[in-house]
Amino acid sequence: MDFKNIGKKLISPMVWGNALAMLLFLAIVISGTMIFLNNYTRHGESIEVPDLRGQKPEAAMMRLEALGLLGVVTDTGYVTTQAPYTLLDQSIAPGKHVKSGRTINLTINANGARPMTIPDLANNTSVREAEARLRTLGFTLTEHKYISGDRDWVYAVKVRGRDVNAGERIPVDLPITLVVGKGTEEDFAAEEEF
């Protein structure tokens, strides 16, 4: 094939027709994609998220529904200064702008502090370890009650004067008292020697 034949083929109506068809197809695809994305993303549309904290969940859900948003209670917390069963927090901050149909996760205030399982501490651990484990779980401790026995050994766990067994679930806002051995006079004498 020589250059003359190549030139004739490049300017033939079939090549130009195919090239124009491809450009037209590309223009249609790009235009269609832009129109689809504009409608799908609802460009320019936004709704301001209201402050729902402190409201009852039912009222908050109705308010969100009226705005075209969805609300879902996904978590609980406990704040003593807030009324039970009111909203504590929301996943999207008040004042932010979102599209309609967006889901907002809500945190509701529980009726009481969350109960935690008491670990096996009585006759099983030292006072230092028991304090650390209970504080890690979120419990507060009162002054220890001392009885005769091995020094710094936990003999019982009490809540409101009642013995609590390992595995019982106690609300974390109830203070815990550890019944601890005060040691014998021999223990104190041995310490003084060191």
C-alpha cells in the first residue's frame, strides 16, 4: 500500500461517518451521565439538621420525617442530669446541611446507669487489684471496711450493705465497698523490721 491509497482511505466517507457516529455517541453518553448524576445526587438540594438533643424520640422522629430525613435510635447512654428517654446525641451535628432521605443515628438516655457484671474478687484477689478492676469497669469505691484477716486481701464485696457475688449485675452508679483484711499485729511488726 502506498501513501496515496492511505490518504484516500482516511478521507473516505465511511471513516468520517464512523468518526462522527463515535463522537455523537460519546456526546450522548456524557450528557446522559451528567443528567443522571445531577438527578441522583440532587445537586443544590440541602436540608439543615435540627438540634434534637433533649427531645423525646417520638417527637424527634416526627420532626425529622417532616424534613424528609430518617432517625434511628442506635445507642443508649446515661447522664444523670438529663431526663430518662430523651435524646443525648445525634450522629450529624445540628446546623449541618444534608440531602433528603439521610439517616441520623440517635443516642437515647437510659432510665438508669448501665449494669456491669461484678468480677470474681472475694477471696480471690488483693485490694489493689480489686480496686483497679472495679474502676476500669466504671464503678466508684467507698472507704474499705476492715476485718481481721490477711492484710490487703479482699474478703467480700458489698453494695448498700449487701454482699454481692461474682457474676451479679450492678448499676455502675452504685458505690462499692470492699471488705478487706487489716492484717495481724505480727504483720505490722514484720514491716517495721524492714
